[in-house]
Amino acid sequence: MEFRLVADTFQRLEKTSERLELISILASLFSHADASNVHMIVYLLQGRVSAPYTGIEIGLGEKLVEEAISRAFGVDKGEVERLYKELGDLGIVAERLASHKRQMTLFSEPLTLERVYGNFYRIATASGEGATETKVRLLVDLLKDAEPLEARYVVRIPLGRLRLGIGDATILEALALSKLGDRAYREDLERAYNYVSDLGHVARLLFEEGLEGVRNVRPVVGIPIRPALAQRASSLEEILQKTGGECAAEAKYDGFRLQIHKKGSDVWIFSRRLENMTGLFPDITSAVLQQVDAEEAIFEGEAIAYNEETGEFYPFQVTIQRKRKYGVEKAAEEYPLKLFAFDIVFLNGEDLTPRPYSERREILESIIKPGDTVVPSERIVARSVKELRDFFESCVERGLEGIIAKDLKAPYIAGARKWAWIKYKRVMKSQLSDTLDLVIVGYYKGRGKRAQLGIGGILGAVYDPSDDTFKTVAKVGSGFTEEQFVELKNLLDEIAIPHKHPRVVARIDADVWVEPKYVITVLADEITRSPNHTAAWDGERGLALRFPRAVSFVREDKGPEDATTVEELVEMYKQQKHVKVGEGEDSY
Ligand code: AMP
């Protein structure tokens, strides 16, 4: 396929501020693709060449890209730098230089999608001596033959600055519309995607085998499955009511969620965001090999630093020290982790996701041999509020966050927040029962002292899965240090866009709009009704946070679709009412 078509489409997507239009523009691009190249479009749309879990990233730094531009267009590097300062976007610099060159050269080999993707793949995987030179050469090769508009994207892709902000759901809907004639088939595609976490693979399967092939997708050892998520309950009664009067309740550990895959003597460990983190957990890897009695398995657990002597759990900050890569061995010695295994989705060739939780749990317990590191999560089966409350209180006393109740009959629902899992956390006085994870959709320049920083607050939104949009709920201006504000501004300027993003629904303006990408955690005093915010809009008012303050910097472990959902916000709003009318049950 001609790359020209892809570049034209990218340009149209950039100019669009309507979500349905994004879908139809994309669907029309997909209608030109076939089974051999549809995955290339899907990956390039996301600025990648492979599924995120593979860890294969194009990532070229600005300096190398400038070098390639200078060589491709025969201008010196100083000139490229000067143009970059003037135009603020290396993509536009390349576009401009390509259009000058166009007037001079007569013919070149037109770029194809296959060639662009192929070069980027080779850039992403080049390694060893001479890799840097190889990468620059591969980029020069593309730029030399690029039309001006193509050059814009050939430069933005490796810099990770495509800024199209196309979400997974939008791609799935466009594929469904293009290949199956109806956006509603997104559900089937999403189900497959939840099992293999690879949009490119799902797209190719759809083109090769149609709907049938997509419906037959099962979990595969070595490929992460998108994790099941928990709903939030406002009372223990609600938990019993949602689970039919009987449920399991497990301790809720505040650690790292790990998805562990084992095949013979190979072990893979994936994070909640499906990054391969095997290298960070050598202790857990060897414990899995010793303690897990299965040839092939995919199971999940929460890893948390634990003091064997006192029986206490360390706070999350201690557990997370692992993320600083150097010192893995040292951290493993000082703060050994325990892995509380809580679910299993695949065992020796069998997909366990359709089986009820009670059976999966039995199977999980049967394959864990006694040992110090891997243990099944603590749990009870409860039939009354009293049993749930007693267990909840004993967990809180030991410094745990609360409990996660599980519907005994529910299948494992990959990638979705359903009532199969229900969390119930301890509540602090005069605060909301829980923090919220907000997506930053814009920022404000700041007044007074903040004016110097150039940023005084952000506009935060919650996620609405029903239409794949982000709806605003608060302006957040406190909780960040000055240094954090400066760092935040730098991050946000990288993803600034000239107009409100098509997936953002807002009634107020931001000074600078950004692509919905970064998530922060906030705490607030109260949720109130407000005509300014669009979350849970009832025709006149939406929901807003009172006195919101950031309690985290940008969350590395959460993407925009992992933010608090509108539904959860509404639950929290209701829960706070409960607290007010004095249902002591909720006010821990
Ligand atoms: P939250 O992140 O507050 O939505 O809570 C859900 C998270 O709790 C899961 O993603 C897990 O990381 C964590 N978790 C801790 N203990 C358990 C457990 N026993 N079962 C399931 N999830 C757990």
C-alpha cells in the first residue's frame, strides 16, 4: 500500500475533533488494507511496530533524527536546529525541507507502507556495534524518498510525537466498521484483544479468518492477558446483594499486581500494564520454578514486601523500590517479596477463564507447593455481613487496604471492570472513601507566583468506557511541588494539541489542551454537582471534586483507560451520601 494514503489519513485525523469522524476516517483507511499489512497500520497509528508487551520500541532521540534530516536533505545540522527552534516541530522541519527538495529532484521511489514499517522495525530492533549508524541510515533512506507530508510523519513516528491520541477502542471500532460493517462488533474484537493484548494481531486475525477466527482466540502462555478489574462497593450489604448472598472475600494487598506465565523452565512476569518485568523479580522467578507444580500456567498475584518477623506488610513505597532497576538484588535481600496468588486463567493447555472462580481458586491452590514466597491470598467464604465485616476489620488492623470480594460463580472477565470482583476499602474521615485516578486533558498557565512556572493547575477527567471518552471532573492545582509542576509542564508540552482532543468532553476551556495520556491520583473532600464539569452529566449538571489535591505524580503504571470511570465516580458519590446519613458501616 502507498504510504501516501496513510500520511493523508494521519493528517485528516489530526484535524478532526469528532470521535465518530475519527472512526470513519480510520475505517476507510482499513478498507484499503489486507491481511498482510493491516497490523502495520495499527501499530504505526500508535507510534509502534509491535505490541507493547514485546518491549520493542522505535524510540529515536531528537539528536539522531536531526542528524538523519540533515543527511537526507543535504543541509547542515546547525540549519536543522535553527529551523527546529523556529518551527517547534521536527516533523514540520522535515516537511518543509522535503518540499524544497521536491522542486529540485525529478523522481524517486514512492514510499510504501511496507517499506516504512520495515525500516522502523529494523530501527527498533537494531542492536550492538554500529546500531546507531544503522538506525540513522534507515531513517535517511525513508526521508530521501518521502513526499513532504510523508516526511512529517516519518519524523514524528520515531520521536513518539504522532499525537493522534487514537485509543484502543477507536481502533477496534474502526476495524469492526470497516471489515464487518458495524461498529457493534467491537465487542468481539475487544474480547480477543483482552486475551492477547495485541491490537495488530487481532486486526490480522480479523482480516485472515473473519469473525470466527476472532471469536476463537484463547490465552497463550508468554503473551499477557488484560487483567480483570474490580468494581467498588459502597457497603458490605451491597457486596452480598451483588453476589447472590454468598461470596469469597480476599485480603486486598497494596503491592504490585503481577501476571506470571510459566512454561517448563521459562517464566515471564508482566505488570498490570502488561510490561515484561521478569528482570525485576529474580526472586519470584525462582520461587515460581520451585513452588508451582505445573508444566504450563498463567496465574496472577499481588507481590508485596513483607516483614517475616513482625508479620507486617510494608507500605507500597517500600515495595516499589524494585522499580529502580539497579539494586534489584539488594532490594530482594532487604525487602523480600511475598507473592499472594489470587487467580489462575490457564493451566496445561486449558483455558480456565470460563470456569467459575470457586473452581479456579481450587485449581490454583492445588498447584502451589508450600514455600516462603508464593502463597495463596488469604480468604474466607462469607454468607453474612458480619462475617465480611470481621474479615475486613482484621485486614485493616494489619495495615491492609481492605478486601476484594469475589463472586464464586463468575468467570474470569479479562480487561473489564465487572461485579465479579468488588473492592471495599477503608475510609478516612472527612475525605472521600478512596482516591481517584484522573487523566490530564489540559492545563492552566497559572497566576501570581505560578505564572513564572507557566503552569498552575491541570484539568482532570474520568474515563467513560461507554463511548470511549474522557469527561472532566476537576481542576487540580495543589499537591504538586514546584519541581513537579515544572516537570509536568515539560511532559505536557510534548503532547500539547491546538484544540480540545476529540475524545475529551468538556464545558470549560483549558489554556493548553493536551492529548489524554497521563494519569495522576488525587484525593478530594467531597463530590458535588456542578454545571462546569461533564462527568455523569444529567442534562444540567455533572459531578465535580471539591478541594482536589494530587497525591501522586504521573502514574507510570496507569494508562488513560485505567483512570477512574464515570460509573465508579457515581458510586463514590452515592457512597458519600451513605456516609452522611450516618450509615456507620461505611465510615471507617
Ligand atoms: P484498585 O487498583 O484499587 O482498583 O484495586 C484492584 C487491585 O487490587 C488489583 O488490580 C490488584 O492489583 C489488587 N489486589 C490486591 N489484592 C488482591 C486480591 N486478593 N485479589 C485481586 N486483586 C487484588
